[in-house]
Amino acid sequence: MRIRVQNELLFISVITALLIIVVTFLPFSALRIVLGLPLILFFPGYILLIALYPRENQLGGIDRVALSFGVSLAIVPLIGLILNYTPWGIQLYPILIAIAVFILATSLIAWYRRHRVPEVERFTISLTLNLAPWRGQNFVDKTLSVIVIVAILATTGVLGYVLAAPRIEEGFTEFYILGPEGKAEGYPEELVAGEETKVIVGIINREHETMSYRLEIRIDGVKNS
């Protein structure tokens, strides 16, 4: 049985739109990671290659898949570099929107270029399902094949679990004192009674939970009110 997929561009566009909805309303869900990985690692390069090479004989299937990952890893950092020089900066939503705009815009170009190619020459995804070799295998070969499939599925599941529930690092509180100019220098070490000065005190909570802090100032062991 041979299956041909001719509208994967529409599928990728729908997945991109769905990811935006998931990130907006379910920011901590595992579905966000499942949809986000191909959006960053595969879709941008795949769409661009379709736009550049719409004919099937221009690029082999395996080469196209491998290059899709490589090109995606080049496109996404480039988008981040461009955003770094914009008022939005490198933030989650600007990056997500920029990648989505790139995918949607490139999809339109890819669709236009591919439809200008004769249908018999267009690149399309085709899957061939042939059970004849499976039926001809002995019991040992079938068992080994099932074990390999189960191992692949298990590995994929474990990877998804690790990405969805990453290990929380050890928490700590960051405390620092800076001089008036915001540098780790220039702050006074000794003061005369009645003398005024300014320092910058910073407390950053990295405990992975809500914390309450109290800052006490003591002079010669006496608490200053």
C-alpha cells in the first residue's frame, strides 16, 4: 500500500498555529514541548527546501530530511540574532511569532513554486506499506523486529517525559551589594557618624518557589531602625 501526502504544507501551518494557542493558554504543558521541537528543529528548514527545490529529482528524500534539520538549526539562531537588534529582544513570544511568520510566509512561496511544477515532477511525501517481507520472516526475526519497535517507542516516551518534566536544579538566593554606580566597587567600607552614602542591594530569588526576605542593618551589633 502506497500513501502519498500532498498537503503537508497545510499540516505544518496548522501545527504552527496550534502551537501558538498552546503556548498562550497552556504554558507548562507537555504538548507545548511536543509541538515546539519540530517547529524549531525541522519545519523551517523543510519549508525552505520545498521553496528552493520543489522538484522531486532535485533532492533525495533522505538528503531532504537531513538538510531540513541542518537548515533549521541555521535559520532559528539567525532569527534570534535579528530579534536581538529589535525593541522586542530575544523573548519567548517574539521568537515564536517570528518563526511562525517565517514558516507561513515560506509556505506560501513553497506552495506557489511547487504548483508551477508538473504534478508528476513535484516532490511529495510518499509512504509505502508492504507486509509481504513481514509475512515471510520466521518467528525469531519477527520477535526481534517487535523488540526494536518497542525499544524505539520506549526511548521516545522517556525522552518526552524528560523534556516535559525536567529535573529542577538546586535552589539558592542571590545576594549582592554594589556601589552607587552599579559596580562591584566604589562602595564605602567605613563611615563616620552622620555621614551619608548610597549602595545598591540586590536580592534575587532562585529557590524555585515564593520566598519572603527581610533585610536588617546593624551598626556595632545593634539593629538600626
